Amino acid sequence: MRTSRFFIAAIASLLSVTPIAQQPRESTTVPSGAPNPRLDQYKHDVGLEVDGLGEMVQRMNDQVFSFAELGFQEFETSKYLTGILRQNGFAIQENLAGIPTGWMASWGSGKPVIALGSDIDDIPQASQKPGVAYHDPIIEGAPGHGEGHNSGMPLQIAAALAVKKIMEQQHRSGTLRLWPGVAEELDGAKAYYVRAARSRMSTSRSSSTSARACR
């Protein structure tokens, strides 16, 4: 699982935050570039956890590959991935941005918030037998994961589960979130996620303004 090291550096910053109950009054921030043994140890521990999830990642990768669902049709893929996250204590918000196959998985509370996402849709006419290095479709003309989207979310989930375990062991605050890139090859649902979030922010601000005006 050496490829998953990419995720570790991005997430390990969450573990470097000192728990609130243990924070001293004076700042103990390590200068940029200076050795940070505690952070290095966290990275090492997370790396070991990710490596230990190698078989699980392989199963997830193969399962998502087998679903091979086009954009906005990723129902089995989403059901499978959210099921794994639910089993590991994540809360699932379904129908994200009004998209039936969109969702947000969340665990933890407070800051920092680390969000991980990767695409889950496939492409038309890319059906392919796994492990074959030449064109050999399972079903001629059927869709398939010729773009590699079957591997992204399994790696993200492995990274999140590894960090979650270390956070629990070290009593660290923070929030982990995972979301799928739906219909990336067709329409790019990430833009809908952003629009929905902006709409909620706008509604919240309008409600706050109205409440102040009524006082």
C-alpha cells in the first residue's frame, strides 16, 4: 500500500493538533521546517495502519470495479461504500445536493476538518476483464472502469479509517468527511455540491439578518 502514502501527509496535520485539554497557555508551535518527532510518529503510525488495510482495499477496489456504473447511476457503488463507512462509525448524509447517488460521510467533531473525495463513476464502452493487459471486455459495448475510478474511494476510505483509529487512541479532536465524485465523466457533480453549500450559507445569513432586524 505504498501508493496510499500520498494521503498520509495530507491527513497527518489533523493529528498534530494538541488536544484542547492539554494545550498550554503559551504557544508551542514548531517552526516551519524544524524537526517534529511527534508528527513524524503520527505519520509512521498512520502509515502502518494503512498498510494493514491492504487486503480490505483490494476487495473494495475489485468490488467497485465489478459494479461499473455510469454517472448518476452509481447506486450499488454508493450503497457498498456507505455500508462500509457506517460499519466503521461514520454518519451518512444521503442525497447530497439533491443527487440520489451523492452522499457525505462524517465522523468526529470540531476542527480541523479534513474532507476526502474521489470519483466513482465509469465510462461508456470500457467493459474489461480485470487483470488483463489487453482489450478483453466482459460484455462488448458495456460501460467499465477504464479511467480507474474504482480505486480512488477505497484508498480514501483506508486513509480515513487509519487516521480515525489514531485519533481515537490519542483522544484527538477533529472531523473526517468523505464524499464521492458523482458523474464526473458526464456532468461533474462537484459543482452541484458547491452550489448547494453556497445556497445553505446564503439562507443561513439571510435568516440571521432577519432575526437581528426583528429584535
